[in-house]
Amino acid sequence: MTGKVALVTGGSRGMGAAIALRLAGEGADVAISYVSDRAAAEEVVAKVESAGRRGLAIRSDAADAEAAAGLVDQVAAHFGRLDILVNNAGVGVLGPMTGLAAADVNRVLDTNVRGVFLTTQAAASRLERGGRIISTGTALSRYAGGPGGTLYALSKSALTGMTKALARELGERAVTVNLIHPGPVDTAMNPADGPFAEPQRAATALGRFGTADEVASLVAYLAGDDAAYITGAELVVDGGHSA
């Protein structure tokens, strides 16, 4: 990926940070967006730069419709190009459907659907030929496993339609568009030793949480030259959660 530029939304922690660092390790210059934790974002940029690549952190809320195009424009202006977009930023509100507040519904849909669409829309015209668009879904859209995830699964399921249709739209430019579905992954937001971990672990075939680095390895593959013939696809990295 030497000479290529990647944008990872929500790249200051968890899977986003792991993805950013993996892409930098593969040779890409990497920009990340973050909402509130500037120190964590700057730490990721420092690690990108220590790998010999250029890094950039931009504060941008994925739920802010007006910020999406500006984020992409800033990255393209700073690096002079854009080759890879990883739509990783997302929020989840779990609970019975009847108990969800309108504000919760709006926040989840604004971030996980509208924000992803608008960021992708802005990037589509900027991506170089052979570019990559990779979005993060959820294993809960493949196998719910229990109650409480309706809103989150709804928001992430919308990305399936976008991925397949956009793959057709951008195929003539050799731009690939794919969607990954992580299962339980050990992050600060969903720790493998947390109070809700055991049912998630038991729901996998492998009996364990995945790691952020395992998710990042799949993203790196899809972003690389070896995956040039994979587009419009959903790839599951969930330890057999949906098996």
C-alpha cells in the first residue's frame, strides 16, 4: 500500500485504531477521525508516524451531516489523494425496542446510516482508480442471538444494500466496496472480561472473543491488491457466531 492514503473513521480506539495501525504497517499514510478523545487520536497518529508513514487526526462527528464532506475534503487536501475509506465509526444503543427514546433512534441512524452514506458519497468522487471502500457492520445482523439489538442491527443492515448497489456503481473505476461483520471483539467498549461477555463468548463456535487485530487483518486484506476481485461482498469475522 506504499503511496496510498487511507481514511479510517472512528480511528482513535478499538477496532478503528487497530485498522489504522495495520494499514500504516502495510505502507499507507493514514488519517483518522475522532469525536472527543483527542489524546487517544494523537497517540494513534504518533504510532502511524513511528511506522514511517504520515498521519492525521481530524475531529469529526459521524452523526453531523455537514461534517462528512468536509472530513473527506480535508484528508484529500492534506495528502493530495484518497485511496481507501474505512467506515468504522458507529454507535450502538441496546435495549427493548419499546423503551428506546427518539433521541437514541436518531443518534444511531444518523451515525451508522446517514453518516456512513454521506462520508462514502463524498469519498466516491475523490477515490483514485482501484480505490477501496470498506464498512463495518455487525454479526448481529446475521444472527441476533437474543433480544435488545433491534435498532443496532437495523442500522448496520442498511449497509448491506449500500455496499451491493455501490459496488455496481463504482465497478467501472475498479473501486471495490465491501462490508465486514465483526462478532464479539475485545475492546474497551465491549471487554472480554466485562459483565456481558459470557453469553457473547458462548454464542461463538470458537468460545472466545476476537481481537481488534484480527478484524484489522481482514480490512487490510480487502484494502490490498490481492482482494481486487472481491466487491459487493459481506465477510464475517465472528468466531462462528453466525454459524
